[in-house]
Amino acid sequence: MSDEAGSLVPPVREDRVIPGLPKWFTHEASLQLKEDFHPKVTHACEEHTPGTVKLKPSKVVLIGDVGVPKAGLICRFCNPKFDKTTVGVDFQIEHFKIAGIPYRLQIWDTAGDQKCKTVTSSYCRGAHVIILVFDIADPPTLEHTRQWLDNALKSKGLYPGTPLVFLVGIKDKIGSEDEGRQAELDAIRMAKEMQAEYWSVSTKTGENVNEFFFRVAALSFEVSVLSELEKNGGRLPESGTRNP
């Protein structure tokens, strides 16, 4: 199989296969509490021969303050053996198989400095998913996610409809258990206000990182499939055909 440029698409790794809808992190701040894909999505996936459906990749953008390890979060998922600090903008492409259908995420990161705040609108153009990242041990970085989201939602050319929004707390430097719990309660409250789904992860140990990105991929996949079904009269685009 080839992508839009005609290059060969690598096979999906065994640890990137997602058979169903992964569960949320916390019931208190979840985008969706359902346990299965929409019936239309399930039916559409079941009626196609594996490998025949071709969906466009979803653009995922990570934004947040400088010093918050956004690049570390991406690296922990995409290539945990390689550590880096982002300069400017960078992205990774991850291949999945969800409910038997090939699917890709294009995951973007910025350095998060003041200069990048002024280009958030262009950086978020075409985004399907916005991930707001903060440091649980640094409360101001949580408060600043409000402005990051406001800037992102002002972007021209966002994916039609409201993009999926996630609020992710990095707990690498967390102090006592009590401090961590209070920070999490504050984050859950903030997530509800922003209509985001909250997750707590560790880029040092990898705790919840895979589970989080699987959730992002699956929910984005569901939105993409429903959009294609509506656009194409109840059918999914097949390999060898062009999306309009």
C-alpha cells in the first residue's frame, strides 16, 4: 500500500493495534463515557475487507508553556529510546490499525516559547486534536492552558466542527501524594471548564503514555470515520481512490 506521495506505508507494529475503544483515564473528566465505538463506525469497519480502507491522517498538536516536556511526551510514545528537546516545530507520524482499519496520527510539537504563542493559529491550522500539556508540579502552567486553548481555537482552518481537546498533566516532578491529588483535582475542574478530557502521565516512567495516545487515536478515528460516512453516502474511502 502507498500513501499520497506514493511511498510505501510501513506495516503496523503489533503494539499499535487497537481492537476497540480504549477507556478514559478518569470518569470525572472524560470526553465520552461510552465503552464502544458508534454503531455506524463498527458496522462500517466490519463490512470492509482489512487493508482496503484508506483514511486521511489526523493532525494532533501539542501546546503548552516552555519547559513543559511536550517533546518528551511524544518521544516516550513514538521512540522511547531517543530523547530530544524541540527547537521550533517538529512532528512524528504514527501508524495504527484500529478496528481493523489502517489509521495515522500526525503529531506536532512546538518549543512553547513566547514567539510560538504568536504563531499558534497557523500551527493549529487543520488540527483534529488539541493536546494542552502542563506540569503538575508547576501550577501556573495549568492556568496558562486557558490562553493556549483560546489562541488555538482562534485558528483559521481548524478541522470542521469542534476539535477534540485533551488536558495532560506531566507528573515527573510531583511532590507529596497530597500535593499531587490537589493538583489533579484542579486539573479536572479546569478540564471540565474547557470541555477537555483529562489525563495524568509520566514521561520518565511511561505511565499512562501509551494508554493516552491510544485513546487519542481511537476517538480521532471515530470522528474521521463518521465524517467520511456522512460525506460519502455511508461508504468509506478505499485504497486507490482519491478523497474529494
